[in-house]
Amino acid sequence: MRGVLSVVGIGPGAQEHATPAALAAIAEADLVVGYTTYIKLVRHLIEGKDIIRTGMTEEIGRARAAVERARDGGNVVLISSGDAGAYGMAGLVFEVLRDMGWKRGDSPELRLIPGMTALNSCGSLVGAPLVHDFCAISLSDLLTPWPVIARRIDAAASADFVIGLYNPASGRRTRQIVEAQTIIRRYREGTTPVALVKSAYRKLQQAVLTDLDHCLEYEIGMLTTVLVGSSQTFVFEGYMVTPRGYTNKYTSDGDVLPGQRPGFSLVTGSNLSGEAE
Ligand code: SAH
């Protein structure tokens, strides 16, 4: 019998922020596989099911167990927090399937079910920081060499992206966030808004709005996402906001500024005609 492997992102924590599709996949499964913390977040949904819960460093074994049980006919759900395709288990599942020589149409049938990633949930708790170009960088150097990570931080900082830092620190890893702050500070003002969001939509949720020069004075750990503003990001009434750029083209009444045309490229000093979109 052809089994099913659902790779599910459950969102940040609270069930209201998991999608109905994610909850349905969990309800249908007979085996639930995941890191202990995430299993706990959905424990009320999985009574009576088989469960494989493992610690942080046992991901390969966990992915393999999930794939094998599903291949043999089980209905298996593999749980990631946030989105399984953003620093989650989805990539590893494909590597295991490739090793096994799996082809589309073979068992298991694969279902990839998206979830809300930490950037979205953490962003919503502090305002609208991601309204213009943003990127995500993980500071974990457990599987990626630090010089590669440092180069990406430098590139993102110099290109003025809003930067979401995943895995900023852990008990043993404390140096990376300090180095990241130093790199970003080379390109951005010390007053650049920075949000530290811990355990978004979970019990011990905490959100701090600070700035680049002061962000290291607060606790930053494994459950924190760090959002660093771009040069355009501002704080308004305790919210962190990155503008989309409307005021480059329109007045606050919605009138078009002199020389600009709606639906055409923004006219700047180096671009005097403006191209149609
Ligand atoms: N797949 C997850 C990311 C896993 S990497 C997702 O899409 O969100 C683990 C990192 O994600 C943590 O170190 C933290 O930086 C971030 N993270 C995940 N859930 C979070 C939450 N509820 N609140 C704040 N940060 C979170």
C-alpha cells in the first residue's frame, strides 16, 4: 500500500496560527514525528497516535524513520515549527528520499503543507517591519561555516535589506550575534530599529523593540528571532515599520507628486522618463 508522508509546518505555536490543512494532516496521521518541543505544542491533537519524539541533534534519524514508516504504508506526519521549508525538516526529507532512490509516484506520497514562518509571526508582533525587501539569515554555524554566514550578513547589510536572523544564539553559541551586530553596524546607524521576539505566540512570548547599538544588552537565545530594520525602517507608537515607498510618489492625500506617474517606474535623478511596469 502506498503510504503518505505529510511534511507539516505548524506555525509559531498556538493552534490558531496553524493552518486548517496542517491540523487536518495531523488529525489523519497514525504516526507523528517531531522534535519534542513541537510535539508538545500539538499534544492535544495527537492522543492515541504513535509518536516519535527526538532531541535536536537527531534530525537525520527522525527524517529517515518518518520516510520509512510512510514508505511501508503508514500515514505519517513530520512536524516542523513555523514552515517546514524554512530551516525545517523538508530539505532533509528530500535528501533521505534521494538516497533511497525514491521517484514521484512511489510510496510514500509526499504532501508538503506550508506554515507561517517566524519572520511572519514575529513581524506581526512588532508592527510591519517586512513591508519592503527583506531576507532571512540563520546564525547557526553548526552545519554552515561561519565565513559563509558572515559574508551573507555583510551582503544583506550593504544592500539595505531588512534582515531576519534565525537561530541567533544558544547556550553554547553566543559569539555569532555579536559579530553579526558588528558587521551590520558598519553599514547602518546605531539608531536603526531592532526587534527581539522570543517565543512568538507561545506561553513565554516576549517582544522587545530596541536599536542596533543597544540590542545586545537584552537576552537573545534559541527561541528568539532578531529583526533588524533597513535604513528606511522607523518606529511609530512603539511599532517597527518599514515603508513600502508610497511617499516617494504620492502626497499623504494620495495626489501624485510632480514628475511622477502612477503605474510607471519611480522617476529619480538617473531615470527621468520612467518605464511602464
Ligand atoms: N521552521 C522554523 C524555523 C526553524 S529554525 C520557521 O519557519 O519559523 C529555529 C529558529 O526559528 C529559532 O532559533 C528562532 O530564531 C526562530 N523561531 C521559530 N519559532 C519561533 C517563535 N515562535 N518565536 C520566535 N522565533 C522563532
